[in-house]
Amino acid sequence: MKPFWRTFWASSLSSLAIGTTLIIIFFSIVIGITSSFDKKPFKVNENGILHIKLDDAISEVSFADFDPNSPELIKKQLGIKELKNGLQEASDDDNIKGILLNIDNISAGLASVEEIRNSLLDFKENSGKFIYSYSETYSQGAYYLSSVADEVYLYPTGMLDFRGLGTELMFFKGTLDKLGIEMQIIRGSNNKFKSAVEPFIYKQMSDANREQMMLLLNSVWSNMLTNIKTSRNITLEEMNEIADSVYVRDAKSAVDYQLVDKLIYEDELFTILKNETQTAEDEELNLVPFNKYCSSKSRLKKLKFSELSEKGNIAVVYAVGDIVSGEGKRTQIGSDKIAGAVREARLDEDIKAIVLRVNSPGGSALASDVIWREVILAKETKPVIVSMGDLAASGGYYISCAADRIFSQPNTITGSIGVFGMIPNIGPMMEDKLGVTFDRAETNSHSVMSLSKALSEKEKAIIQKGVDDIYNDFISKVAKGRDGLKVEDVDKIGQGRVWSGTDALRIGLVDEMGGIEDAISYAAKKAGIEKSEIKTKTLPEYKSDNLLEIIEMFNEQETSIKSNLNPIYTNISKQIEFLNDYKTADRIQARFPYSFVIK
């Protein structure tokens, strides 16, 4: 009996220790939250320099997240709107003399980078204050953002990446073959560009996919070079030659080819900044942390996953993440949640216009249609304007197409108007690898359509018709929402093909280049609201129960930790989650491929 009791008490004490640790962590978080509320308002002294690092991922909306490396365990992550508001406030703040960009890498899509870059340009133009950039290394995205600076400095033994844009896709066909899994793909009959299915059926990109990838990459790269040319006065031909030949191989070559202005050490940078702000040599520079400045100016005093809502006349509905049926997680576009937010804005008599901010690769075709319907109903009563973020593709475009006007950035990825379904046949693998077999009893010929057997030709034909019907419905709704485009026109530019914002404007999928402020200004104009009278209300509103939010954060930590382990794990885990997580009703997808990342 001794081994039993020894094991029992060891297990009990271990559980008690774990429970005690969790309780300590929990109360530490509560204390951290409380202390963050009790802090005095952030004050900026004279001769301040706004220090912008952008170390954390940039989101669409501000929210709080659990961070074990943060002293308070809870880190407030600011959204693009708060960052842009902070820059606007700094432009008029007499205590802010200029900006120091200290960015080596940036965790944001290129459209988000474009929005922040444009705000920095506005800061320079409107305030006349300086912007200096300094880093030990510059990634391409960080350099693109930093190229707006009056002076770009680099550490003497640092590095700058300037080799052009590319993407590397991962394919699972070989793995599936080894496992004996047949992936049964049903996509729109004419959807040759719908590349979301390719990792499961090919070992490399199809010609159609390579064609659209090259067009997209070249369009985004051209926009980046054009803007760098304006800021740095280097010709497009020179920059392409630098990238093609990898001329920038060390810090000195970055100066030789005029991508940076000077190689300096940090102490030399501080001397330059002290002279600029007339700070005495024996005094410390007044470097103002950008995140704290934005938090103060935006009055983010409560732990919420959205910005503070107030009674307003323009509703900004944030549709961010994969599109799924139901409420969805906080990082997803749940059809009930977002359709409900649009409905709330439609029925609110104080709301005179709606701006739908979309940043989504798409997802369930059914869930997309539920949201689309609410957009149609809202459009009948008040202006509905769409602002596209980094990605508004497939289902993300589906929910956007009915709007009165669509704004995007040149680097936004959109289109991907196409539909597909994927049904794996795992029967052979289960028998060959595990010895598991299946048998069925069914009242009718097709009562059992499971993952353990191959689809019959008739069953494939039935699903194919369903996919084709949804695709035809999709392009009909796009044509109806886009004045001047016929169904056959949409089909030609559809077929699952992705486009940059620049090309989407050319072919009529979007109406205007611009960010979320441009969309809000346009919505106000359509609703007859004076610019000085604009008051926005953010939807959906999240519950302010901090305890529930903390629990939700903990529930998402495992996924968050796994996603940050490495890019390969992230790619595979997302593909597996996609295959496992969608409901029977959502088997037909209007989705952009997970694995596409420009770098």
C-alpha cells in the first residue's frame, strides 16, 4: 500500500503546488491591472523626443494581452488608429520637438506599414518637426517605414536588408502521399487562381499561382520603391540594381548606395539629438516612449479589447481575422458577432454612417454571406464605407463588395474571389498504418459521406455543383455591388485571383486609395457631418468584465505560444486547425491561403 499512498500524496501535493502557483499568477495579474488603473496621467516634459520602437505586433484595434515578460503581466497593445492618433497629437504638442525612429523589424502587414508611414509624412508636413531614424539593423519593412526620416543612421557594423520581395510557400502533397491520405478538392470550375488548395494537391506552385504571385509582388515592390524614391531621391533603376546585385552587404555599402546617410554610434546619435533639442550635454535626453504617449492621449484607462466606445455618429465596425459561423473567438470574425454589430449600428438612430474596417483572409462562405446580408440592409438606411487593412481577400472581399465605397492601401491584398471545398479521405491511411477499418449501414445511397471513404463520382458532382453555385452567387453579388462591372467582368478578374490594392483600383474592385481616416471622412461627408463634429463609436463592444477577459487570455496562451515557436510550426498548425475546425455547414470556403507571407 505504501507505493499507492506515496503516489497519492505526491500527486496531491503536486496539484496543490500547481494550483497555488496559478492563484499567485492570477492575483499578480489582478494587482497589475489595478496598479495600471491607479497610475497618474502620463506627463510629457519640455524638449521631448517621441521614441518610436514598434517592438510589438501591430493590431487593428487596441487590446490587452497576457505577457509574462511584462512587469505588470498585462500589456496593452495599441491598434493602428491609436498609433496614428498619437502621431497627430504629437504634431500639435509643443513639448514634443521631434521623433526618433528606432525600428529594426516590424510585425505588421505592408498596408499597415503604409498607414503608419503616411502618418509620419503628415507629421513632418504639418509640424515641421524633425524625424531621425537609427538602428543596428534594418529589415526591408523597417527600412521602408524609416525612409521617411530626415536622416537615416545605421550602426557602423550594422546591416540593412534590401534584396526585393519574395514569398515561400509550403506544400504538403508529399507528406499526404506518405501517409496515404487522399485530399479530395472541389473548387469553382473556373477558379484556377484559387491557390488555397494547392499545398494539398501539388508539390510546387501552379503556373497560374506563380503568375498572380509575381504580379502581386511586383506591384507591392513598385509602390515601395516609388515612395522610397520620393523620400531618398534614388531612382527606381538604381534601387532595383542594388537589390538585384545585393550591393548592400555591410553598413558601409548602405551609405555608399545612399540608402542611409551616416554610420554613427548611439552616443553620437544622442549628441545630435541634444543639439537638436538644445539639451545640455550633462543632461539626459527626454525620450518619450511612444506606446505610453499613445495610451495617454487615447485615454485608454480600462482593460478592453477595443478602444473605448462612446455615443457617436459614425460606427466603425472592426472585422478582423478568419470568418467563421457563430460568435467566434476574439481573434476571429464570427458571423453572429459582426453581423450583430452592423445591425446595431443600422438600428441606432444616432449613427449616421458605418465604416467597416476589414482585415481578413476570408473563411466560411456561409458566414460571409450572413455578414454581407447585414451590410446590404444597413446600406439601405445609411452610408456604408469599407476600409481595407493588410488583407481583405476572398470572404474578406465578400463582406466588403456591397459597400457604397471601398478604400484600400496600395499594398493591401484583396480579391481572391473564389470558392473551394476540401474533404480528406483518411480511410487508406487508417487501414495501412493502424489496421483500422470502417463499415457502414445506411438507409439511402449517400447517407454516410465520411472522411473514411472516397467520394463517389456522383457525390463529387453534387459538391461541385454546390461550390459552383456559391461561386456564381459570389460574383453576382460583387457585380451588383460594383457599379460598372458585369458578372462576366467579375468572373474574368475573379477565379480566385489575388490583387494588390493598386491593381484592384485599376480593375474596379476598390474605389480609392486611403486609410481608415479617409474612409471615416468620406462617410461623414456622405452623411452630412461636419469634420469637427465627427464622433466615432467602435463596434463590436466587448464586455468590460476584466475577469472574463483574463480567463479568455489564458485560454489562448497555448495557441499563442505555439504560434511563436517558429514559422514552420505556425504554418503547419494553422493548416491543421483549418482542416479540423470548420463545421459541416462551413465546408465550402471563400478563403485566402494561410501560408502567404511577403518578406
